[in-house]
Amino acid sequence: MTDHCQILVVDDDVEDHLILSEYFRDIGKERCVGFIENGQKALDFLSTIPSEEPLPKLIVLDLNMPIMNGSQTLLNLKQTSRFKNIPVIILSTSQNENEKRKCLSFGAVDYMVKPCTLEEGRTIVDHFVTFI
């Protein structure tokens, strides 16, 4: 569900959606998050939000997605006046420092590696929630 979400997670992996949903549910914030499976669908969704309604307060992007990857989505967001001020965090399995630097130079506020443990997952979601 993406209607009126405060945190929009864009990731093509349904399993990651389920895992993140559980972390948000554990802290009572499951209604604050919405999920979309690729960058193009995220941009399309954001474009349908009426100007009088609030945009998400945070967008979390996976890097490796079909149709439009995280870097391309980030660039599109930052080049669109209505969306450019929405903070974007990259959440990826990639630990590539060049990729990280590139995303930060494109305007991401953070670059995080997907969690491997329950505690790492909780820490990441706690960080996301600070934006709302």
C-alpha cells in the first residue's frame, strides 16, 4: 500500500518488502511505509499525488532494479522540482565505494547496505523513522 505513505521503499525484491514490513510493524510504524517495485513505478506514483497532498518524507531506493535502477531514479527525483527536496537513502546489497560516492554526489542523503541481522534491520528502520 502506498496511499499517504510517509516512507516510500522502492525495491524489486518482494522478500525485502516483507522483511522491512516486519521491522516497521515491530515498532508500530507499519502504516507509515509503502512499497513499489521499480523506479519508473515510483515516479509514476509520485506524479499522481495531488499538489495539495503531502509527498513522502523519505524515499528508500534499491540500486539494482529492472526498468529504472536506483541511480536513474535518484537522478530523476533530484531533477524534478516537486521531488528534489525529498530525502533519498540508497539501500543496497552493494558495498562498492564508487557506487556509494556516485549516489551521494547525485543527491542521496545516505547510502546503507541491506541488513544481514535482525539488529541491523532494526537500526536501519529506526534511522528511516527519524525522517518522519
